[in-house]
Amino acid sequence: MFQWARRRVGAAYERLLRREISGAPTHVAVIQDGNRRYADKQGEDTPDGYRAGAKTTERVLNWCKEMGVEELTLYAFSTENFERPDHEQAVLFDLLEEKLYEFGDNDRVHDDEVCIQAIGDRDRLPGRVQEAIDYAERRTADYDSFTLNVALAYGGRNELLGAARDVAGAVEDGELDPEDIDVAEIEERIYDRPLRDVDLIIRTGGDERTSNFLPWHANGNEAAVFFCTPYWPEFSKVDFLRGIRTYESREESWRRAKAKRALALVKALGGVELAEARGVIDRFRGSLPDESSVEEMGAEELGIEEFEADGESSEA
């Protein structure tokens, strides 16, 4: 009886969240934390936790497609994971190898045109995992409907350090003028196939830190971050929707803040022509969420009443 009631409440909450969400982030990145702790909690061995987590990964892929997410990055194996006992690493490598081949052959992956790519220092991985990566990438290289990035032997600082060394070497060899170094130049040297900026980072397992994950693509884009307590195998669709709601709330707040600052700036520009000032206001009306009117933000605070009054008098 209790489980039935819990499912009913969960389904109702999921419907509520869906009504509250009007869109979806383009690129979601996930730190899949808590597999080992989940296994301990269940009285199982560590490999069982990783296998349960792999099932969650498959569900999240389905949810992303359903919600309209276009790119998903999974933090599957960090550079710090090399410090784990050899037997734990072996279990992870076995599972990664298995899933990469499985994804490379999966009918749904091909039907949905999912492009799979690995990011990170793959040379540090066992040869068999590198071969599985090559297989999945080769089989899906021509697809562009959805991108699945698997972060393996990944460390954000190492990623940026490698790009910096690459740029320095190009400058030293005379292949690159220092004046030509810009954001695009760095991005081209981070990955063979560029990533979109990250809109939302989700971390499971209760820890509230982003663990050196995608610093260039997330921090530079001021990505929203959603921390939740369930271990990765327990991560549910409700948790996923809560993450997207966090992203939408942050985006709405950010748009309002930008529009508010811009309108306040217009108020301060007392010497500009009235028509030009009104034009700036009109342009920023579109930046407000849900086509909201400027008056909803507080016309008096933003100085809009002065412009409207001036407009009426000049037209008269």
C-alpha cells in the first residue's frame, strides 16, 4: 500500500514539474556520483553499484531526448579515479568497454542519430577501452541529431593545460601569432569536435562541488548547477526535471537582471535622443521571460514612466 501511494505521489509531482517547465537546456553535463555508496547501502558489491548506475545512464538518455536536450556529457572516469584500487578500476573498465560496444551497435542510437565521442586523456586508458571508444566513435561519427560525450580519464585543469601548451608550441614554431589567440583558437585545441557551452550541471550523491568538470564550457557560460542527494543509481525522472527547473529559474532570473540593468542604463543616459532611448527599451522588452511587459518589473524603479510621459507630451 505504501509503495503504491508513493508511486502515485511521484507521478503527480512529475506532472506538476512538467507543467512548470517550458523548455530545456541545450547541453546538460552530469557528475554520476554515488555508485559505490549505493552498493554499500544495498549490501551489494561495488560492481553491482556500477551496473545499476549504467541503467540510470540509459534512462537519462531517454529523458534528454524526450525533453529536447541536444547534448549530454557524462563524467564517467576522472583522472582521480586512477587512484582507486586496481580491482575497482578493472570493474569500471570492463563496464565501459561493454557499454561503448553496446552503444556503437544499438539500434536506437542509430535511429536517433546519436554521435558518441570521448573526451579526456584516452592514452591513459587500457588498450581495450581505447579500442571500444574508437569503435563507438567510428560507428556514429556522421550523426548530429544528438551528442553524447563520455568523459574518460578526464580532468578539467589538464584539459586547459594541454590547450595552453599546444598554443605555446604553435607560437614558438611560428605557426600562430600571439595576436591571433582568441576564444575560438583555444576551443579548437581542446577537442577535435567542439562542445556546446554547458547550460546545466547535475551532480548526484549529495556532494556540492563540480570537481574540475568542464571548466571552460561550464564556468565560462555561468552554467546552472543542480546538486541532489540520491545516489546515481537512484536518480529519477523527477530529479532530472527538478534540475531542468533549476536551470529555467536561473535563466529567468538572469534575463530579468540583464534587462533591468540595461533599462537602468537607459534612464541614466539623460542626454540621448528620446527616440533612441525608447528604441533601446523596446529591444530589451524581448529579453524578459514570457514576453513580460517592462511595467511588471517596476516602471518607476527603471525610469520608464519618465520616457512614457515624455513620449506622450512630445506626440501632443
